[in-house]
Amino acid sequence: MSRFSEPPDPAFDAINRSLDVDRRLWPYDVRQSRAHVRMLAAREIIPAADADAILEALDAVHAELAEDRFPFEESDEDIHMAIERRVTEIAGPAGARMHTGRSRNDQVATDLILYTREAAAETVLRIEALMRALLEAAREGTGVTLPGYTHLQRAQPVFLAHHLLAYFWMLGRDRERFRFVEGQCSVLPLGSGALAGVNFDTDRRMVAEELGFEAVAPNSLDAVSNRDFVLDYISAAATCATHLSRLGAELVLWSSQEFGFVELPDAWTSGSSLMPQKKNPDAAELLRAKAPRVAGDLASLHGVIHALPLAYNKDLQEDKEYLFDAADTLALSLAAAQGMIAGATFDAERMAEAAADEMIAATDLADLLVTRGVPFREAHAAIAGLVRLAIDSGRTLSELSDEELLAQSEHLDGQARELLRREAWTASKVSEGGTSPARVAEQLEAAARLLD
């Protein structure tokens, strides 16, 4: 007998069904069901013979799902109900005992936290693979100079290694964020029931130990409605994707004929359907485009959870779409970034040519005046006047006469001309974290230690 007097509307079935989305949770559902059933038998809540039959059925279900021969039915609302139905078909009446002391609310939360913990660990490995590719490229670019940019205007020269390591350190922070997510997935929701706990003397800590959790959730209401760990994962993914979008944007610029700083590998580029000469940086462009998609997943889930009353509400069914999309999108983006960096060919000559613009030595000239007692703002104005003079007369800074230099400041003597040598521009950046050869070498060593 049913509580309802008429069958569900087909449109309701369509909006309510989530099997197409949540079926990827099957390994976690089988795993937690095994732990749950073992606990039920150990606490003598169900007969040992029934537990054995259920566990044998779960083994069969695992094999069917792993080999893509599981007999799904139209009535299967989600992966959890599909597995329970199939277990009952295989184990007979004993299978109906599997769900004893468990609600789909705490069951789903447990599946999801198991998935998120594993996804975070896998993301850490993908990030580290990209960090290694960046570190290797940085080692090869230790002696290569290029302009550093602000506002996409040439600002000060840096070493290619220094530039690539900037992304390395961004990813290092991303790695820590996903490690934090792993830590947030250490508390077991299972055993909380629908919202108020269960009427059986279960051993939640036994289940927690088998499933690799450090503790059990202390409040059943919070446990079944908690999706903080999902928000944490997608937030970390959105930040990481944003970092990758910056890398992608620079690869697009650098691979253009106007820059010519890098040639991307053929395996990560495409041609044109019309123009045979084209080599388009599609993967790098998609790194830019994927970032707002992941940010959208984060905003969407915040919208779902915002002002949601306790405890479980069907709204939370949507969490998996955003989580899975963010995880899949970031995995693809990290693979693309790693492939492009590992196969990139940097044009040292073209970069050095761009870095030879003497105007990017202007800050060094201003700093020289500061070391001679000139207040920085006055020094800045003097060198700005010198730059204007060079631009107006169509000359470089080194082509200005001694008289013209001294006219701007009495301190612009022969040593000022020494600062116009390319080697002096990077060598002078001796502060910790700077781009001088010694400081870049320190960074490379620190980066290597971070990956040890």
C-alpha cells in the first residue's frame, strides 16, 4: 500500500530522477553499504546469515557495475535505489535488511563525502604534475630574459624562470587548498538517519574506521544537510581554474606572431577550416573559458544552499551536478596546461629582443638617484622627463648625451649609463623573491623541495 492515491506525473519523474548524474557514485555506495552491513551484523541488529547474503550480493553488484552490465530499470530513481533493488533481487528477502538503520539522507551525504575526498586527492596529484612541468621549464629558462609586464605594457625585465615560477607558487597554494578539502572530508555522516539519528544501537565508529574517517558527525541535523565540503572543493577548483586561465591567457598572447615568445606543441593546438597557415592555441583559450564555468558551479551551489532550512531538502540533489562538473572541468584544464607547458618551445632570442628595450631600465635609473639622496618622487619625475625627451627625439636612453642626462639630474653620470646594460637590469633585483640570478636559483631550490 502506498501513501499516495495516484502515480507520479511523468514530468515529476523526470525532474526527480537523478540516476544519470549520480550513477558515478556507485563505488562509494557499494563500499559504504558493505561497512554498514558488517556493522549491523556485528551489533546483532540483523542476522549474520542475512549479512553474508547481502555482502555476497554487493560483490555481484560491484562486478556488474564495474563491467558495465548492471541491469538498470526505468523505475530506478537514483544509483542508491538501483543498487538496493538489485541487492534484494540477488539476496532475496535478506536484501531488504541492508537499509536498516540508514536513511538516504545520511547515505547520500556519505557517498558524496567519500567521492569528494578522493577527488581532492586526485586533484592534488594533477596539480603536482603541472608544478613539475613548470619547474622543469623554469630550469631550462634560467638564463632567458623577457619583459615583465604591468597593464600589458613592458615594465621591468625578468628571467623566464622567474615568470614561470610565479605560476608554480600559485599552484602550490592550490595544492594546499585541496589538501584542506581532504581534511574537511574526515567526519562520517552515516548513522545520522534522516535527521534525528536512528533507533538502533549502531557502532558509527566501527563504520568510520572501515571507511577511513577520523571521527563521526556530532550532530545528526548538521550531518545530513552539510555540504560545506562540496563548497570547499568547488571553491578551491574555481581559484585553481582562475590561475590556469591566467596561464592560458599568457600562452595565447605569447604564441601570437605579435609576441612570438612561445610555440605550443601541435598536440595542443588546431588548424583553421579555411586558412591553412593557422596554428590556433585552442587549449590555452579554453583554459580562459573554463574558469568562469567553475566559478559558475560555485555560485550555483551557494545559491542552492543559501537560506536552506534544516535539515535535508531535495534542493541538495543538485549539488552533484555542480561538484562533478567542477571536478571534470578542472581535471581537463590541468591536463591541458601540463601538456602545453611540457611541450612548449620558448624563443629565447625573441624574448631577449623584447627585453632589450632600454625604457624598462627607467626604474633602475630612478633607484640610482634615490641611493644618492634624491627623494623617490623627485627621482621618478627626473627619469620620467628623461624618458619623454628620448621619446620626443626618437632616441633610446643610451643615445642621449651626457649633457642631456645631467640636465635632468646632476646625479645622472657615467654610472647611470652602466645601468643601461641588459645584464645590470636583472642582476640588481637582489631582494628575496626577486629576479636576480641568485634569487631565482633560490626559488628553484625551494620549488624542488616543495615537491620532494
